Amino acid sequence: MLRHLPAVFESPSLYRGDADTPAFEVKFVLTEAQAAEAERLLRPSLAADPHADPTLGGAYRVTSVYFDTAAFDVYRRSENYRRRKYRVRRYGTSPIAFLERKSKSDQEVEKRRTAIPLAELGGLDGAAPDEWSGAWFVKQLRDRGLRPVCRISYSRVALVGSCPEGPIRVTFDRAARGLGARGLDPEPVADGPPLLHDEVVAEFKFLGAMPSVFKCVVERLRLNPRPVSKYRRCVEAAGLVPEGANA
């Protein structure tokens, strides 16, 4: 049983136990009732994420600044932009930010992530020295013509565990709000337009084949995967879509 294996808190897409085993993230858009039942079914086998805040009911806040070109090529899914997203991510009020590149093809995912102090975010604006840990991120933003576009905050409940292939993780995202970006600072969004309307975005994250604990929930609740992008919803809800841009 999964509950007898130690939880691995690293996300499957960042796990490097076997480089040949692909990581997958399968999304579902659930009602609150479905999400509550899925969480009830999963909790006996999985552990709470260590970042869970008891004062938030076991959730934690996530804030991300997303990047796009002046022509909104990421939003438009232009050639050479449709597979990758770049973001600066912050958890709660942590003094640490994460520079992230997420590459996705269908449901297969790869991520690269670097942690830096919030105070070093200004380094993204100029020519970063090669020895700086975030230099790779700066170079790719510059090469791809990316700049901060929007800022999104939401509440996340995460459960984690392990299977023979490596770590597994499920997240439930609620109450997402977004605004146009005010520079690089991932300051939590308090009053932007809502991006999820009575919806919960669940993601099942794993390596290789979907583990049985996830399959059981999918089959029991008759869930069907559905693509959803908080970034795309934010661009539209905040009125950032340029005239003539194609969704």
C-alpha cells in the first residue's frame, strides 16, 4: 500500500531518480463536491504537503508572475512558444522566489527550477553575471523576448506520497485571482477578477504509468481530464488580450 512508503516531497516533474521515466500532470476541473470526495478518498494513502498551513485549512497560497511576448505568443500558442511557460513563483509570504520553466507536451511535463531570495529578483531586469544561479532564466527570457504580463494567486491543497517509480502528488487549486503584472514581484493578488468560478482544478502528478491510487479515484468519480490554464484565463479576465489576438 502507498501509505507504507515514505512521502517524497519533491514534485514528480523535478524528480531525477530515473531520467528515462517521464513525468505526467493530468488536470481535472471538478465541482467542490467532487474535489472534497477525491480528497477524502486519497488522504488515507497520501500525506499532507509539509507547507500546508493549519490556519488556512491545510492549504497554502501560491502566487506566480507569468511571462509572454509583446505579441502574446505564449497566449496565442505561436510556433516555438506553445510548449513552454516561464514564471516566477512564491509560496505564501516566503522571502524565497522560484524561477521556473515548464515544458509540456500533451500531459508529459518537464520543469527546471531555481530558488533565489526575493531581493535578487532585480537581477532579471539586466545582464545577469554568468555565475548567478538565475542566469539561465534571464538568458532565456531575453532570447525569447519575454516580459512579465500577469500575476495570479490561488489557494492550494497538496497531498504527497511515493510509489515504486518515485514521488506522486495531487493538488487542488481554488479561489484563483489575477491581475496585470506590476513588474517582477510575486506579491499576492487580493482583489483581482476571479479565474475559477465554483471550480476546483485538480492535478494528478506522477512518473510513468498512473498509480492505482489515482486510477481508483478517477474511475470511482468518473472523472475526465480537461485542459485548463490559469494564465490564459487571467489574460482574458484582466482584459490583457491584444486586439486581433487568437485564443
